[in-house]
Amino acid sequence: MSRLHSCRLIDLPRLVDDRGALTFIESPLLPFEVRRIYYLYDVPPFARRGAHGHARLEQLMIAVSGALDVELDDGTSKRVYRLSRPDQALYIGPMIWRDLSNFAPGTVCAVLASERYDESDYFRGYSDFLSASKGAM
Ligand code: TYD
């Protein structure tokens, strides 16, 4: 399976009653042990985020509120996901370049990550990512 194909949408449980909805994420739906959680919010409509890859990090990305586009690129092919549901998580594996754009007003994007923040795990330049990605094929 290609690195891009291992990225996928995961449907999360959704418990709805007349008091509203509740979604949770727990093992075995979690593909990795969570060591960090962060969230993006107050993103201006035309801002772009991401524009990097990670050597080892795995992530789950959830549009808890609002919507955004996530373009994934494994150095060979690309795929765009529109995240717009709090009961759906996008799994992103290692060695995937990601670009985040088209944030709807009020969007909150939560990210569960397999490692603590580590700048040395980032590829900030696309050409560096491409070179490393060819070596990882
Ligand atoms: P970055 O990962 O580039 O954010 P995005 O992909 O959303 O554009 O991080 C932006 C800044 O925040 C950068 O200086 C690193 C810092 N940062 C942390 O300190 N801890 C974290 O967990 C994350 C994700 C970022």
C-alpha cells in the first residue's frame, strides 16, 4: 500500500439524543498512542497552514467545528480531503506533506499526535521532503 493510501478517514462513534451529540476516540480506533494534542483556531479565511512533512509523526486530524481542506502528498501523488464533520478523523502517517487551506470561519481543527513536539522531525522545505521521500519508497 502506498503511503498516501495508508492515510484514511476514520468514522468515529456518534451518540445522539435530545441533549445533543457526543463523539469519542479510544482504542482500538486510535492507530497510535497519543502523546500530544493541539488545535488550530481563529484561522483567517485565506490563511494556509501546514506546508510541511514529518519523518516519523503520525496524526489524527478532526474538524471539531467548521471545515477545512487538507491536501496530502506522498511525493508521488496527492489527495485532498475536505474535513467538515466532528465524527470523522483523518489519519496521516509518516512522510506525508500536508497543506491546510480554505478554513471556514470559526473552524476548530484538533490534532492528536503520536509524539511530543520535535522540530527535528519536520521537513519544512518541499525539495528536502521529496529527496527524503524518494529514499523512503
Ligand atoms: P506548525 O507545525 O508549523 O503549524 P501549522 O502546521 O499549523 O502551520 O507550528 C507553528 C508553530 O508552533 C511553530 O513555531 C512550532 C510551534 N508548535 C509548538 O510549539 N508545539 C506544537 O505542538 C506545534 C504543532 C507547533
